[in-house]
Amino acid sequence: MFNQFQEQSRQIGTSGEMLIDTDPAKEFFRVKLRNIKPENAGPQFTKGIVEALSFLAKSMNLTVKEHIAGEEDPNE
């Protein structure tokens, strides 16, 4: 499955970097995407990573709260 995703990404020309900064003892991590290609795909990549992380966390029985800049909930 991993190889299929990687091959599809190669075919459509996506690439970039993901930097992960973590301190497991503090239960902390952050992720930075950079040099995403094609250049206009950065927001889509970011949302996709958030969705994948959210899915993983929920599958581990964690409550997930997301804040996405520019998409504030009008009910808050």
C-alpha cells in the first residue's frame, strides 16, 4: 500500500519535506511541511496530513479537537 501511494505521488509530481519536532516525555510534537510541489498544493497537503493524523488519533480512542486557521467555527 505504501509503495502504491508513493508511486502515485511520483506520477503526479508531488514532493516536499516534512520536519517532525518531538519531545515524547512532554507528549509534544509539531510538524512543518516545506518545499511542497506543486507549489499550489501546500494547503491541500496540510489538510490531508491533519485528516490522516485525526483519523489515527480517533482510531486510538483519543478525542480530537482541530483548529484550522481561516476555518473558525461560527458556533464558537
